[in-house]
Amino acid sequence: MRVLVLGFGLALAACAPKPAAVKLYAMECGRFDVSDMSVFADNHALDAQKRTLIVTCYLIRHPKGDLLWDAGIPDAAAAQAEGVTEGPFHITVPRTLASQLAEIGVKPGEIEYFAISHSDFDHVGNAPLFAATAKFLSNPAERAHMLRDEAKQWPAVELLQKSATIDVATDHDVFGDGSVMMLQTPGHTPGHMSLLVRLKKTGPVLLTGDLYHTLEARAQKLVPTFNTDRGETLVSMEKFEKLAAETKAGVVIQHRLEDFEALPHAPAFLD
């Protein structure tokens, strides 16, 4: 099992024009200080543990267009400097997604494609920034999940009302050249997806979405109590690990602070 390693090539973004090769920008879109991680493992493996989980967003710049992967916690939460506490979660937004895109030199309205790993609030929070202009790549099962009565996710509703939607019901080649692949990995939610990005210098990188939240989850196949389907989760883990082994990809567990810290942060990038 390969985990993310330090030493990725690092470069600085100089301007906004479309690049000659694929670039991957990692951005911080919130944090959770968790006082009890018990809900992240239904076998009690993480009971009473404390952890800081990061919320991440990714901009993939391709010669044919830009893809924003996940939209984090709403930027408006950054105004609450002390954060918000809900149960075991203390939520803060140290930096806004909009400000980080500005540092790259990209305006939200210039991004052609928008996709989410799934529709939990910490992945759709800034969806309204892209709803009116970007094509929304999504699984039909996830869109139905977004609109269930108990969800009440206004960013998701606005996204669905305004966006031009492209159905992604199977693994999907975003730009038609194999460089950016959306992967069906259901179980956390009905239409959950992960992302494979093939970079010329760095090599392949796999973004987990919420298939895993911690390193232990990947090593021990831990399933959160709130996943929609345990069996589907385990099948998706097997699929993900097979692809990781076949491609020798670096794996980024999107909520793992150490994985994010090992990456160059926007406006720096992987290429």
C-alpha cells in the first residue's frame, strides 16, 4: 500500500492562461478539530481519539479547460474567526476558496467544469460560485441524494437549479485523454466518486474523496457509521486499491492533514 510521500516537484503559478500540460492545485477549504473520532469507524477502532481533519479543494488546470474538484465549507464561515462547534466537531475556515483562486489568477466564472466527490456540506459549500457558469459533472444517484428531505443543503439545491449538468454514471474521462478520470466509488454516499489525475512530472495522483478519512481507515478498511452502504464501501475500497497498485499512484486522503501538508499549496502546484 503506497501512501503519499514528500518530495513532489513544486512550481509557482505565474498567470491564468490555460497550461500546456495538466497542473494540480491543492487548497485548504476548512478544518475540523474532532474531539471524538468514534463516528469514523463502525468497529470502534477510533473511539475517543482526537484528530484535526482538513477540508480540501482542488483545481485541475488542463489545456482543454479547468476542473474544480470539491468546494469545501462556505467561504462565509471565514467571518466567524472563533469557528462553530457542532457535537464533537469544531469547524473553522482559515482561508477562503475565492481568495486562493485569486492567487492562482483564476476567477470562479472562468472555471469550465465543477465536480464533487459527494454532496456532504463540507464538499458543496461554495458550489454557488460555480453553479451558473461551470458544467456540473455528477452521478444521478448523488443528485437524488442531494435533494433528500433531511439534507436541506441550499448550496446543492442552487447548484442543481442553475447548472448545466453532465451525467457521470460510470467512470468518466473528463478531457478525453485519460489525464483526469472520475471514478465511481459509492458507499460513503450513493454516488460518491474519487479522482485520478495523471501528471507528467509527478506521475498519477489519486484523490480519495471521503472513501477514507484517516490513514488507519485505509490500512484497516474502517467504515464510518454514517456511510449509506457498508458493502458498497468495501467494494469501492477494493477497486481503489487495485487501481492505486496498478498505476503506482500517490494517494491523497483528502481529509488527512498530513497528506495536505505534504503537497505544494496554491498558488504552487503539482505538474
